[in-house]
Amino acid sequence: MDVLIWLMVLVASTLMFRYAAGTLSLTTPNLVSIVYYYSFLLSSFIGALLISLGMDDYYMIRKLFRPEEYRRIGFVVVCFVMIVFPLAMVVVSRLCGFEARQEFHAYLQKPLSPLTGATGDQVFYAFLALSLLSFVAIAYMIWKTPTIPVFALLTGTDESLAALRIEASRHFAGNVLFRNIFAITRFLRLPKNPLFLSLFVYFSI
């Protein structure tokens, strides 16, 4: 029954997200599609089904007073959010007369315009310098972190990955401000930085 409900919610939510985003194509990502694929589908929705079916080994769930009841509550809440969130975007878009598909297509077709008072080379070298800074910060982060959970998963470990993630965060031996500003949040601010490596390290640690 849970699988059937999950599939129905998945289809309805995907259709509404596609309407709100204009497209969910992986080759032309946008803010809404990234939120859908990562924040909702990968981070929450798939996990909610696995937890509801009991296919998990998360140490925090075992410590709850009524774990089975909270599994059900969590599943229902996640399904509710998967429907209501895109539905709200669709309603607002219709009320405002906003056509996401047309707007996104026009955005992709619009020619690039240089920043005021800056040449293309100046912008390129500025972003290059900031990207190199991000790479250095990520290397520093890996160097000062005793255990990288994803690396531990690949090499084999008996410990919980959630516990390893908490341990890696708490036992970071370097400068926390430098890590947070340059290695973690940098990819949220700059469009031409080492995005994928930053994402990998961020979600690993």
C-alpha cells in the first residue's frame, strides 16, 4: 500500500514540479529542478519510503518511544509536502500569469551581456581566482577531517554513516570559519567555481 501511495504522489508531484519549473530536464537544470531532484526526491522522498517499509538501520529511529508510529507519521508528512509544495507554486504561477516554460526558454535564448565596467577577461580571472581558493579550501577540509564518511563507505566500515558524519563535523581539526565560508558556502554564491567537488565534500562531511 505504501509503495502504491508513493508512486501516485511521485507522479503527481513530478507533473506539478515540471509545470512550475518549466522543465525537469537534467541537461538544462534550474533552481526548481535542483530542489526537486536533490532536496525532495533524493534527500527525503526515497528515504521516507524505505523508512516506512522498515528497510533502514538508522540508530536514532530505534531510540524513539513508538518507532513504527513515527515511521508512518514521517511518511505521511513527506508525501504531504511533496504535493503541497509544488501545488503552491503552480497556484501562484497561475494567479500571476507566469509561464515558467516560456520564461525559461527565453532566458536560455537570451544573449550574454558583460558586467558593467568589466571585460570578459577580468570576469574570467576573478572567477578563476575564487575557484582556486575553493579548491584549496576543499583540500584543507579533507586534510583536517579525520574520517570522510563517503571514503569510509567505499573502503568498508561497520559504523553508521550518520554517526560518522556527525563525528567528522565535530572533530574537524582545522579552522571552522575558513571551512564554512570558503569550502561549503562558496559553491552557493559563485556560478563558475568547482561546484561538483564542493557538493561532494559538503554532502560527505
